[in-house]
Amino acid sequence: MAAKRKSDPVENVRPIIVKKVIEEGHGGHHGGAWKVAYADFVTAMMAFFLLMWLLGATEEKDRKAIADYFAPTIVELKSGSAGSNGLFGGESIVGRDDYPNRAGQTGTQSITIPQDATGTADEAGNSEYATLTEEQKAAMKKVQQLAEKEKFEKLKKQLEERLGSSEQLSKLLKNVRFTDTREGLRIDLVDEANFSMFALSTDKLVPKAAELLKEVAQVINGMPNPVIIRGHTDALPYASGKTMNNWMLSTSRAEATRRALVIGGINPGQVHRIEGVADKEPYNPMDRNDPANRRISITLAFSDAAKGEGPAPGARAPGGMPSRPVPAPLPSK
């Protein structure tokens, strides 16, 4: 019996399994929507990495030029000329007076100023600026100020490095204060108990102060921003009967500072105005007799500050005193 089971070939054959696949009509091609989405994704990634490469391979001025090429903020299409019904107002997009003019010319730093035989560049520039809307003017002003703030930061570091590298002037670093104001960057040169910029009650600079102003002049020389100089005093009054007062003293010291900066190398025309404010703008309002209130403020104003903001040229200082120095001898205070 055992031999029969061992030799039976039927029992050694494995069963045959048949698998039937029933199609429900959803097989075959599923469409190409995913390919479109994938292509969009790849394109976006390519654009992203191209943008990152451009940011790393270009300088700031080049990036501004590229940005303003695609989104100009201060240029309007010309109208009223021959063929002005067209898109470009009858002129070529690469015309002399159209934007962009050159790769280095951007809407964030300058505007195209057309010139002709009958008008000056300034007149043409003012005419074009007058055609801008208030929103465009505000945007232009904001972008320009941001660019100038970057320059001011570099100026701070440069001045600190120059003073720090001088054995004689490194001790005066604590007397140099930087403040960002609505006008621009203000550089305060303040007095302290053991140091004064000027001889007592005079507009005569001490030697160290003259050297300090020379370094300041070297740093701001070449900057296009207008310079505003203010003289400040403490609240200590002159003795009764004296013809000198703090208004005259602060104005005289502002003028002495202007002369020192010009000697140091700045363009005389860069000085927009000088002011003497006496003790009306104390550095330390809690103690109006604090030596730090005796100071000189040199403000690098934003470029638009020279277009009508602040007192007009020739304005008089508070108290009716002229904003020119008083050459009369100064008595002891």
C-alpha cells in the first residue's frame, strides 16, 4: 500500500490556479494633467535658481537696474507727439530720452532728464518731476532714502575706522555720536567735562577738534548730500550787560565748523545752511548745563531735503540773529 502511494503520479501534481482580471473601463491612458503640473514646477524651480544666481553674481546697482527695467516707477509714456496714439508715443523704446537709457541709470537713483536747445537740464528735470503723481513721488522718495541710508552706514564705519586708527584721535571716538533723523544722518561732536571743541566762550577750535573735523571732511567729501551745520550751547547765560549771547556764540561756532570742513576738503557749495540754536535743542534735556549740550551737529541731509524742506537759504536764526558769523571779539563767559 505504501509503495502504491509513493508511485502515484496524480497526487504529486500541483493544482492549476487560474487568475481572471476583469477590466472595469479605467485602464489605459490616464491623461497628461500631471505632466503639465510637473512642467510648471520644474519651470518655477528653474526661475528660482536663476534668480538666486543673479542675486549672487550681480552688484547692487545692477540689481536695481534689472528691477527697474521690468517695473519702472517714475517713467510715463510720452503723449502729444507725432504718432503718440501708439504704445511708445511715436518714439523708439531705445530712444535717447526714453527709459531705460543706460544700464547704470535706474529709477531708484536718477531720472532721465531730456535736454533740448531751448531749456536747461534742470528745467527739463523739474518739468518731468512735476508730471509725476503723488504716489510716484512718495515711492521715489522712499527708495532714494533707503539707498542713501545704506551709504550713511558705510560712512559711519569708515569714520570710526579712521578715528580708531589714529593714536591722537582714537580717544575722541566717544565724543562722536551718530543719529538717524528725518533730515538724514546727524553727526554730533559733543563736549565733555575734560574736552571742549572750542576755547571757552569763543569760536576758536582747539587743535584736536580741528583734526577731528578734518577727518570728518575727508569722509563726507564727494558725498552728493547737502550738509547742514548747527551750533549748540549749554544753558549757562552770559553776565548781564554783555553784548554776546548764546545765539551769537552758537552761530559763530557753526560758521567756524563750516570753514574747518572746507579747509578739510569738502566742496563749499555742499553746505546747504548753517544754524545757531543756542540751548534750545539740548542733547541732555534733563540737565541743560551738561557739557554734552555744547556740541556741533553736522547733518548729511537726504537729497530731497535740498528741494524745499527746512528754512530757505538766507533764513535767519532764532532770536532774529543772522546765520552768518559775528566777527566781534567774544568776551569770557
